[in-house]
Amino acid sequence: MENSTLEARLKAIEESLRLNKKVFNTTDLHRYTGLSKSTIYKLTSTGKIPHNSPTGKIIFFDKDEVDSWLLSNKNESAVADAKAWANS
């Protein structure tokens, strides 16, 4: 196998492992949902997305809570709603 193919497969495996964590930081949540970091910060500051901030600086997100939040609106995509809300 070529090095470029191996590198691509390794990066895909690393990304998969990163998104299988139980707790996300803001960067992980951005990668998982596709929401921009600014949208994520707006959602946390208004309490529209479940999060924890034990030190007051770093924000953490429980993957199960995020999944529930994403699936809470069965008529429309929660991600699309969040993006529309952030752009309003």
C-alpha cells in the first residue's frame, strides 16, 4: 500500500476515534455536528444546548445529551435550526 493511502486511512481512523468519545470539547462538537464554533458558543451562552463548564472557562458536552438535543426536533433538523437561529 502507498504511504498516502495509509496516511489517509490512519487519519480516518483517528477522526472516528475522536468522535467516539463520551465527552466533547467545542472543537469535537464542531466536527461532530458541523456547527460553527461561534454558533456553539451562542447556543451555550443562551442555554439552548446542554453543556458543562466546571471551571467556568472550558466547555464540555456529553455526547448522549448532544444526540438527544439533535434529535429533539423530529419535524426539522436541529442542526439547521441552530444555524438559522445563529444567523438571525
